[in-house]
Amino acid sequence: MKKYKIGITVGVFDLFHVGHLNLFERCKSMCDYLIVAVCQDDYVTQIKNKVPVVPAAERMRICAALKCVDEVIPVTIEETADKMLLLSNHPFDVLFSGDDWKGSDRYKLTEEQFAPLGVHIEYLPYTQGISTSKLKEIIEKNK
């Protein structure tokens, strides 16, 4: 039996790479049902100030094709900023997040909001040596 019933992870997942796959496999190893929430293009352009290489609909399709992923949903800017809104719209008992968020004011607040509801946050390490930003740099350098 796994530690959690329903887990969710949120991200852009542009230029899908092995780090994304490692994340999903780690998440799935801890929950029975894994939801991958894909940030929409407006989030990438407005909040991250970047242009996605792969459109959201295609990123969602790629994620949905993986056997470790049970469901893929689009996530709004508001749901990304307010995890309580995300929880109310898509119930889960664990949020998987990168360990770079641990201890941040935003996630301390989220932990406090989740605690009385029995919802947890699991902080997972990133795969070393790979990132979408690094891939973009390599592509740009080799033009």
C-alpha cells in the first residue's frame, strides 16, 4: 500500500526530459493516483516571463501518455498561486513539489493551510544536470 491515495504535482513541463520523468515516477511511487497539473501558456508568459517552446495542449498530451501518470489537468495562474484553490478544484492528499520551495514563505503558508485538512507536501529533489533552461541554452548555443 502506498503512502498517499491522490497526489498532484504542478509544473510547466516544457521540453520534456528525464528530470520530468524522474519526478513523475517518484510521485507515483508514493501515491495510488497521480495528477499532473500543467501550467498553461499564459502562466509561462505572464509569470515566468518566458515563451513556452511546446504549447500547453501538447505538453499535456505528452504527460498523459506516460504510464505513471493517471490524469493530466490544465492549471490556472490562480490555482498555481493559491494551492488551497487548487485543492478545492482538484482534491488530493499530497502535493509534490521541488525541494527548492521548502521553507519559502509561500510554502510555509500552504503547509499551515493544509495541516488541519490532513493534506501533506512532499518535497522532492530535482534531477541533477538537466533542466528545461539548460536544454534551451544548449539549443541556443548550437544554432
